[in-house]
Amino acid sequence: MSADLLFSKIVAGEIPADIVFQNKTVTAFRDINPQAPVHILIIPNKLIPTINHIEQSDEAVMGELFSVARQLAEQEGISEDGFRLIVNCNKHGGQEVYHLHMHLLGGRPLGPMLTR
Ligand code: 5GP
């Protein structure tokens, strides 16, 4: 299976994942290899491979990713202390799975944004 199909299969329930939110357009599930006490991936159900592939008609779902992130941060109890949202794009961005996803990270101080 190509890596871009992995998250589509999670959306379809064909591969197990710890899903914390799902509606018609967005799914959120815990990262299999968490980098912080809270590490959730928030994705459009529709396969958009990278940020480079976002079209004008995707603007609503892109906004929804932020709304779901806000909601999940509150549910996870990390809103007040703070958290980080990351979307990697292509090789230099360190993207591994080519189904656009927003990382929601928190639960501890996350340090500087980038390591040099
Ligand atoms: P990227 O590097 O593409 O921004 O992030 C991909 C993320 O997907 C990584 O943090 C990785 O741990 C996570 N991941 C990869 N495969 C799976 C999987 O099968 N299930 C879950 N829940 N997360 C995965």
C-alpha cells in the first residue's frame, strides 16, 4: 500500500486508529508515535496530498481543521498552557505521509520551534 493511502484507510475504518473526532469532512486520531503527551493528527477525509494541492474549494475544510484543533485542545486540557500545530509539506518540510495532516502537539513545553 502506498503511504498516501494509509490515512484514507484510517478514515474508512479499514485500518485501526484511536479516532478522537470524526464528521463528514474531518477525522482526528492519535499519532502512532507520539512526540508529546498529546499528539493528534487532524486530516481532511478527502485525500489532499500536500499543502501544494489545496484548491479554493478546500478552504472550508482547511478552516475546519483549525476549528477541530481548537476543540480537541480544549478536550485534552491543553488550551490554557498552550500547544503547537504543525503541517509539514514535502521533503524539506519532513512530510512522510502524503495525505495532508495537521499535528496537534501539547501537554509539555515544546521548546524552540526548530532545532538548528
Ligand atoms: P509527517 O511526517 O508526514 O508530517 O507525519 C506523519 C505522522 O504520521 C508521523 O507523526 C507518524 O508517527 C504518523 N503515522 C504514520 N503511520 C501511522 C499510522 O499507521 N497510524 C497513526 N495513528 N499514525 C501514523
